Amino acid sequence: QVQIVESGGGLVQPGGSLRLSCAASGNRLPFYAMAWYRQAPGKERELVANITITRNTNYGDSVKGRFTISRDKANRAVYLQMNSLNSEDTAIYLCYFLDRLGHAYWGQGTQVTVSS
């Protein structure tokens, strides 16, 4: 059974930085792509960034130039470096793994709050 563990959320002041981590274990098939999504109260879940095994990346317009997604060599961990945070970034952040058969796995979510 695949287990996903997220860490790194918390409270940060505007302009600050946070690094989120997400590690997967127990998968029988290699992961093809990984991503971070976020969901703020009253809003739909939105893609923050994704990365493939070939390290192709894609970012949501609101985070381009501020956030960086990366992964480990084993494709079992994904990270999100978040800089220049503002109140609009406050949300629950969820990591996402997709294997080659299309099975998707979600992390439990970690709260990021940007406030002075």
C-alpha cells in the first residue's frame, strides 16, 4: 500500500519562505509525474506545479518565478520551495504522485499560512 507523508507547512510572514516535502513509499510501480496542488477556503483546488521523471516542470501563473518544484533521483520524493510568499498563498498544500498506469496518490495536506 502506498503511503504519502508531507511535511514543512506552517506560519510565515509575508515575503518569507517555506519548503514543503513529500515522500512516497510502498509503490510497486515507478512514479511518472509528481505535483503540488493547493486549496484555499472557498476556492477550487488548483495546480501549483508539476514535474515529470524527465524533470519537465510546469507552474501555475500565480507562482511562476517564486516557487520551485524538484524531486529526488528515485522519484519517491517531491519538494516545493516557496519564496516571496504572500497572503494569497495561504492554503492547504497537497502533493500528488502518478504512476505509469494512471494510479494517483495524494498526500494528507499541509497547511501554509502567510500572515503578519
